Amino acid sequence: MKEISVIALLVLMLAAAFVNVRYLNKLTDDVTAAAERAAALAEAGKWDEAASEAESASKKWESKENYTHMVLRHSEIEECTAALNGFLKEIYMKEEGGVKGALAAVKSQMTSIASIERVKLGSIF
């Protein structure tokens, strides 16, 4: 009976880990996609629309703050928030070259979260 309970608990924990990874991947993909749309709008000279889309990316990230604070390290959250704020700053300043660099920082941070949170066999056994 104890073995079945332990196995059931392990399966439940693995399922929760996979759900968490999927959720974080969706969040980082959505934020990255919004930032990419903002960068494309900025490149086209549509700065007001770019600002709106960049703000959307930032708000999406901030809206999940309660969740991210439970499952991510504080330093990762701060780095992502800083990258998004830097991206917004470049959009507001209408600096096309700066937007490209800031977008690269956002993408790097979001990709980092997705790769760090991936479930690996080595972390299970």
C-alpha cells in the first residue's frame, strides 16, 4: 500500500511539473510574440502601435506575477522584467536600433526561463 501511495505521489508531482512547464512555455511564447510584433511595428515606423503592443507584452508578464513568484527564482523574474522595461524604453524613445537589441534581450530571457524549467530525467532520478 505504501508503494502505491509513493508511486501515485510521484506521478502527481511529475504531472504538476509538466503542467507548470507547459504553462511557462505558453507565457514566455506569448510575451515573446507580442514583443516581436512590437518590434516589427517599430521597424515599420508605427511607433504608437508598437508601444501598445510592447505594453501588452509587459502587462502579460506582470499579470502572471503571483504565479511566477511561486515557481521561478526571483532573479529570473527581475531579469525578464528588466529586459521588458528596457524594450519598452527603446520603443518610447523611438530608437529602432535599440529596439532590435532590446528585443534580443527579451527573447534571451524568455528562452532562458523555458530551458531552465524543462523537466529532465536527471532531476527526477
